[in-house]
Amino acid sequence: MRDMKVRIDRDRCTGLANCVAIAPTVFEMDDEFKAVVIDESSVDDETLWRAARACTQDAVILQDDNGKQLYPEK
């Protein structure tokens, strides 16, 4: 069972696609050149952390199952 959820802050996403480069089965770019989550369960947690940290705008947000934000730190 996954202990992490992923979401994208679309206001922060600038379309660099670093997350897609690291986890192409998790993220894709939509027609507005913003990242969207397509299958967060397709990779392990370590890959999700790498993808989140690769986002220069901190638009990839990791949360635990209770909704507490794990990354980026608030």
C-alpha cells in the first residue's frame, strides 16, 4: 500500500518537465504544458521523491495518507 500521495500545484508549474523525465509513468504534460499525475502507483516512493526534488518550482507536492504535506516543507 502506498504511503504517499502526489499532486501538482498548477499555479507553480512552469512546464520544465523534470518530473516527467524522472517518472514518465507518473507524470505527463497536458495541453497547457502543465504536469499532471497519471499513475502515482507506477513507481516506488524513492522515485517520487526524486521527481519532486527535481522540480525547480516546487510544484510537485508529496503528502502522506492523512494529507500532511511532506514535500516541499512548509
